[in-house]
Amino acid sequence: MNLRQRSGAKVRAMREGCGMTQEALASRCRLPLSALALIESGDAALGSEELVKIASVLGTTPDVLLDGVRWDQDQMRFVVEPGSSGD
């Protein structure tokens, strides 16, 4: 499973955990439903704006949604956690 697929699965799991439909999340994030469906299926990457919007609505942070990637404040960039495929 690549990074896009893992991130999409994480978005889906968190959305479902909140009891939210795709329609509700898309509406609250002001995203087209089709875009959210592509993200959740792993067929589209999360852009930075989508990442921040979705994380905010789901009550989490972008690094949690990226699942295996985190923001390194010292390096001022995203880094892949050891043990994750990061592809």
C-alpha cells in the first residue's frame, strides 16, 4: 500500500469513526464529493489545502492523516517515518 492509499484509508477510517458520510465531510471541507472519493480510494493525492481542511474537520492534524509521514519542525519539511514505505 503506497502513501496515497494509506492516507486515503486513514481519512476514510477517521471519517467513519466520526459517524460522518462522505457527503457531509466533503460539504464541511468545501470539496467536491468526487474529489473526496478519489482521495479516500487512494486514486488522488491529498493536496496541502485539502489535507488541512480535512484534518481540521476531523479534529486531527495533517501528520496523522499522512500516516507514516510527519512534519519535522527543525528541518521545516515532511519526513517519512522509519519503517513506512513512503512511496
